[in-house]
Amino acid sequence: MDLKKFPMDKQKCHLKMESYGYTTHQLLFEWVAKIDERVEFSDDLELPEFVTPPNISTETCVVKYL
């Protein structure tokens, strides 16, 4: 994370998940339904203004490997 402009900045975390052992028909990644259960923090960590957006975008990217 780049915190040079904190607290006036926004951070985005892009995740790419894939499987080398399963096809798209065998595997499905899903977010937990409740927003407050999507991210867990350690009790030692304090981020008072951390917010997970309600609209998380997802996309499908099928790649074939040799």
C-alpha cells in the first residue's frame, strides 16, 4: 500500500484468482454475502476509516495454458 497521501487518498486492492487444476465449470469464487464478513482484521490493527464498498466488481478471464 502507498500511504504517502494518507489520509486524503484511497487504496484499491485488485485480486486475481485462478486455478491450474480445475476448469471454469468446476470452480467458482464467491464473496461472502454479508459485507462486514468479507474482510477480517487482527485485533492489534486499527483502521478507523476502513470501508469495504458495497459494489465489488467481478469479471471472468479464461486463459488457456500450454
